[in-house]
Amino acid sequence: MPVSAPILADAAALLPDLIAFRRALHAHPEAGFALPRTQRAVLTALDGLDLEVTPGPHDFTSIVAVLRGVRPGPSVVLRADMDALRVTEETGLPFASQERGLMHACGHDLHTAALVGAAKLLSARRAEIEGSVVFMFEPGEEAGGGARRMIEEGVLSAAGERAEAAYGIHVLPGRAGVFSTRPGAVMAGASSLTVRVLGRSGHGSRPHQAVDPVPAAAQIISALHTYVTRRFPVFDPVVLSVTKMQASEIINAIPDEATLGATIRALSRDSVEILSRELPSLADGIASAFGCGAESEIRSVYPVTENDPKTAARALNVLGDLFGADRALALEHPVMASESFSAVLDEVPGAFVFLGATPDGIDPDMAEMNHSPRALFDDSVLGDQAASLASLALSHVGAAA
């Protein structure tokens, strides 16, 4: 449906409050599933709106808020993640994190503020809504299970009927205010691999009297990186990075075991199945050649984030109507990072959209990526982000939808 121009004007009027709210969240980040301060801040921001609000318990501080229109109809879910990362901030911002070892390095503070803005914009338009909007504030996105738990607790049916669609918007480095998405796979699935190489300890000066697991682990690391380039086609890419290696804690002893860990990203379920089957065999075979044993564990963290093609096309049309075609672009390739919103899109049709948020004066191609301690996001995009979420919802439940 065409979105009325006043929604942008209303969003612009909200912008100073949304920026202030985002910066307060940024200064006091919380990580994991328990975000009590963040939950209180969001509940306070939603106070006074005509919403049915259900806060989660102290150990899982989700928030589900339902806005019911004046007439019955379908429901749509809008989602924001609220948690921060265990990263020490190095931005030097005046509102930088005051919490040691914690930082909103992935933009979740913007996501939360924008969803609060969308709730305010849509609450003011309740008379235009035929159906319901469910606002999903998710803890523990980075911890690997917040969305799944909220789904198990009924967020997708919070308005009664199963949601017709779901949307999320995530900030990334890029030209500020430019939205992008694509049909099908938009973000990779994530798995973790842990390999324990089992040897026999000994003195560092007498390796022939020990069974050294370190050379075996080194060969496994090399083989893992080679394996993915030879096993999978470049048009169905797999990215594997060994990010952890632990062995002896002292320099003059051969350890009993060496442990390595890797993160794996893939764009198809077939690739995930192959990896789950073949990587343990690869590690075991190499370890055996060195006289060692190997214990491998592969754990699926997130499935592939797959946009429903019709809903992704709808999102680009809505955003193009709202901001112009030059700010609503088809994404050429998926992003190899991963997302808990994938669990939502496994259940209902929906679309995950990216929003460029690189501040003026920084080359987007050179900007620090999400999760960097120096990541910077331009919070002047918050008004447009809130208007976008509201407009995507209205495209399903607006009176002229």
C-alpha cells in the first residue's frame, strides 16, 4: 500500500527522543539473556501506549507487546534484538559504554530504539489498523537462542492467530539511510566445531617419549581450511575460520591434549549436512596418523536466514515508495554473518533488511564492521528505521493493505 507522507514527518519529530534513548542504552549495555536494565528502559519507553505488554522473567528479559487495531485482521511481527557484546569499547564517543567489557558493537541499541519508535508511530495510527502488530524485543541474540525461546513461548501467535509475516532491520556499514535485502538466503547459517586432540604428555625435551597432540592439531587446522575450498562450489560458499587453539599452559611440557575451535558459515542446508558428517572424520583421520585420538563436536548455532521471496519483494516496494528507489536496493549477495531471526523466518514468511548507518566522514568501505570495538553507527537513521518498520507492518494490516 502507498504509505502516507505524514509517517515520515512523525518519525522525524520522534528522532531527538529516539537518539537520546539509543545513547542511554549504548552507555549501559547488557549481554546475554538477562538484561534487566534494558528491559526496564524499554518498558518505560512503551508506557502509556495502548499495548498489551508481557515482560519476560528475570533470567530471560524479553518483551512482547501487542497492538490491536480497531478491526480484526492478520498479525505481523516486528523484531528488535536488545543485547550487547562482551567487547571493550574503543570509540571515544561521549556516550560510550560505562560498563566494563561490554559494548553495543552490533547496533542492537539502534534496533531497540527504532522498534520503540515504530510502536509509537503505529499506536498513533491504531484507527487505521485492521489486525494486530506484535513487537518482539529479543534478549540473547548474540548468545544463540533468544529468538528460538521466544518462539517456543508463543511470540508468533501472541495476537491470537499465527503471524502472517515478520520483519527485522539490522544496521551495517554502508551509506547512511540506504536499505537492502534479497529473496532467499540473506545471511548464512552458523555452526561451531570443537576438536579435542588426545595424546600423552611428556617433557618438552623428549617428544619421542610422548604422543604430541600439537602437531596433529596444527595439521587439522591446515586441513580444515583447505577442505572447504575443495569440497564446496564457490557458488554455494562455506566459510570456516579456526578461531581458538589451546594446548599446554607451560612452555616446557608436551600436553595431554590440544583443543581447537572453529566457526563455520554456510548458505545451504545441504552444506551443513555434509560438514556435520565429514569434519569429524577428517579430524579423526589426521589425529590417527599422528598416533592421537580425536573427539569432535559440531553444534548448529543458527540456520540459514532465508527471506520469503514475495515478502522480500514487498519490503523493497514499500521502502522504495517511502524513500525512493535509490534507497531501497536489491542485495546482490548474501552476508556470511548469521542471525537468530533465522528461527523466525523458519516459521513464518518474512524479510530481514539491512540499513546502512556509516557516519558522515567515514568511507563505508573502510568502516569498522559490526562486533569491532571501534564500530560506529549514525543514529540519525533512527527516524527512517522506525518509519520503515511501521510502514512494513501497515503494508499487511493497514486499512488499505
